[in-house]
Amino acid sequence: AAQRAAQPGAAPLLLRAARGEGVERTPAWMMRQAGRYMRCYQDLCKRHTSFRERSETTDLVVEISLQPYRAFRPDGVILFSDILTPL
């Protein structure tokens, strides 16, 4: 696919690449585990000690997923549900 610069208001780079559209560069992303070593994640785990709580509480899932995003600003953060506890 031909590469082109993103237009104002265009979809995020990772989504455009996933759809097979031409993008200006290869996107970079992180899986959620990328933040396990981070102090903010360790502090959150001290307050919310249950893995089940951290993986089933929407606000916690969002916060945990955004921690490495805020630190590194990749093009996306991916949470794989297949590694979470089954219901």
C-alpha cells in the first residue's frame, strides 16, 4: 500500500494500518504486561490486591492499560482477553 501522511481528523495510525490503509510509518503498540514493572502499577496493585478485581473492574482495566500509554505514547495499547481469568 502506498504510504501517505495522516489527514486531520483521520483515524488513529494503528487502526488505519489494521484496515490495510497506507500509513506514514509502521505503528508501535504495547501489550498490557508492558507496565508491570512500573511504580504506578505496583502502587495500584497494593490498593487492589485481587487480579480478578483488576481484570473485571472497567475503571481499573482502563487505568492499568493507560499507564504504559501515558509513559511511552505508543500508537496503541492492546489488552488480550484470552489471558484473563475465565468467568
